[in-house]
Amino acid sequence: MIKKEPEIFLLFLAPGERRKCYNRHKVNQWVIVMMNELEILEKLLNPYKAVLDEPRCLKSRHKAMTCDRCVTVCPRQAITPGKPLRIVSEACTGCGLCVPVCPTGALSLRGLAYSRFLGRVKTEGTVVLGCGESGGGADALLVPCLAFLSPEVLAAATLKNADLTVDFDEKRCQNCELGAKDKVMATLEGARSWLESLGVNGPRILPGATNRQKTISRREFFGFFKKRAAEKAVEILAEEETPRHPLREKFLHEGRALFFRRVRQAWEKGRAGSSQRRPVLPKVEITSNCHLCRDCSLFCPTGALERRESETTFQLRFDPELCLACGLCALVCRQKALNVTREEVSWEALLAGEKRLLIEKEHRQCQSCGRNFVAVEEETICPDCQWKLSRESLWQELLPVSEPEEPVAAPEDKVEPNEQEQRKE
């Protein structure tokens, strides 16, 4: 409608401006500028919105995946289930509860990425962290909801600043319309568990801490507001679109990657070390039925499972640091040889960065396609070729080919005796 009848917008212009927009081309240009400004204004008024990177979603990586954690946790029903998922932008309030529950990081919050949040955490001095309902002083670090932060991100912020204080009031959180009290407590407990395994004290909990900060004058208030508004506008306008990832690309959840990066930095500086309590991470158990077919390593979203090939053997290796315990590897295993559990792991083994060996078997060459495969007993054809042959035989049974019939000779024309004499003459 706007492109067909742009003259209607001339009614909203002053007479002088209306004369300037005397042709359709200039009116169209004005409309485009106006729509862009309205979009920018909407971003400034509602800076936080959930966005989906579809190729990262487990449902997009395999049709049998039934993950619906984000749909369950959303208090506004702004995420519609299905394949693929859809986000109703009008219903989304930008609380961010869906971001930490997504195991692959397919969901993020526009305007407040985890990397940007950690960048705002100062390395020195007191940092007070609060939610949007806590009020907050001039130097408070506010997020839409404390449950927006994953335990790994909160632990990384504490490793960056040991004086981090969290303004968490159970009564205020219980009365909040988001109803995220249990999720906030689980985040605090998860962060404390990570930090205890590193011998570091967890973040301090102080209800009303954001309101206990120093008071400021009226001039300081408006100066602070002007500076913070300008910074937020620059962040939003300079923000790039959510990147699209190929289906087979390997990636790690942003919060988990930032946490392990911060752990390595603290370990090198001597600010963290091993303790009696070890971190509990996913563990992959595998049976001898494994054929090392590469399906699990192909579908693994982070590269935690990797199949390596040598001249004579196949190896399947596993890195618990990268594992998200999503269960996709067990789902796609044709031999049902995989099982995902949990175990305690030492930080020394984790930070070494070497993948542990799960299974190793000799391979042979397929006589049909020429690829290497792990033979069961005396097989000479790989499982893929076996499946193709079985499919072809099934089609032959369903649609039998009929044998060609013998051609029937055409009957000879009978000629009467009188006609023969006439032809001789």
C-alpha cells in the first residue's frame, strides 16, 4: 500500500515540504527514510528481543529431535513450537529466559550478547549486578532478568571481578510476573558450583545492593542518562544481523566458550586452581557394537565427538569441554552403541585440551564403493552399500520385472487359385 499510494504521506507534511516532494520518486525516498527511522526508534524503545539462529537449533539438525526447552520456559508464549521454531516478535518482552536453556546457543538477545555483558564488567572495584526490577544506581550493571545469565557466564563475570555483588531479593523475585525465582536460584547455585571447583568464592548475594550505591546530583543524573543513552544508541545501530551458520558447522555456546576462556586466563595468572570438588561434565559411554560410521561425529553440533582415520584404524575421540549433553549423538546412532551420562573430571585434564580415546578398530576397504569401513566378522561391503543393495532387492520384490513375450508372426495372406493365374498372366 505504501509503495502504490505514497501521496497520502503528503498530507502529513508542511506546505513548504509538500512542494519539495512534488514527484513520486522523492515521496518514495521520504517514505523509506521515515520507515527506517521508525524501525530505529522501535529498537531504541525496545532494545532487547530474542532472535533465532535456525541452523544452530537441534530441531533443524535432525528431524527426530524433540527439544522444546525454550518453548517451555518462555513466560509469554512468544516461541511457537514446530520445525523450525518461530519467535513472535510482538509478544517477546526481551526477558532472555530462553537464552541460557538453549544447549547450542541458537537463541540470543538482540542488544545484549554475553560477550557484550562481560565487556561491561569492570576488572577492578565493586560491581553490582541487578535486574530491571531492582531499580539500580548509577554504576549498577543491569540485565533484563538474572535468569538471562547462564551459570557459566555468571561464573566468568566473578572470575573477572572477585568483588561482584548480585542484588537478589527472593520476595521481589517471587512477585515478579516472569516467575523466574527458581531459575535465578539455579543459576546462582550453578555458578557457585563451578567456582568452588576452581577454589574461588562465589558471587556475594545482597538484596537491595543496587539501591545502596552513592546518590548523585541532578546534573550528574542527566549527564549520566545522556551518556548511557548515547552509548546504547550506538550499540544498537551498529549491531549486525544474527549470523547464519551452515548446518554442518561446529560451534560452541557463547556462554560456555567465554567461561572456559576466562578459566584459562585465571589459571595462568594463578587466581584459580584445582580443589577437592571437581566439575561434573558430560561423559559418553560406547559399546563394542560401534561400527565407527561417523554419524555421531557428523551430527555433533560442537565437535565434541571426532572420528580420526589412520592407515589401518579408525578412532573415535571425545572432548568433555565441548559436550553439551544434547543427546543428538545417541539419537542418530544406528547401532544404539552410545549413551550420555555425567562424571567428575579434573581441571588439569580439561585444560590439557586433548580428546580422550573412546574406541579404536581396524578398517578395510569396501569392494563396492572403495571406502574404508569397520567390518563385522567377514563383511566385504560397507553398511551404506548393504543398505543400497537391500533397497534395490526390495524394489525388485515389490515391482517384479515381467519377461518379454516372443513376437508373434503376422499371418500370411491366402491367395485364391484364380488370383494366382491372373498374377502369372
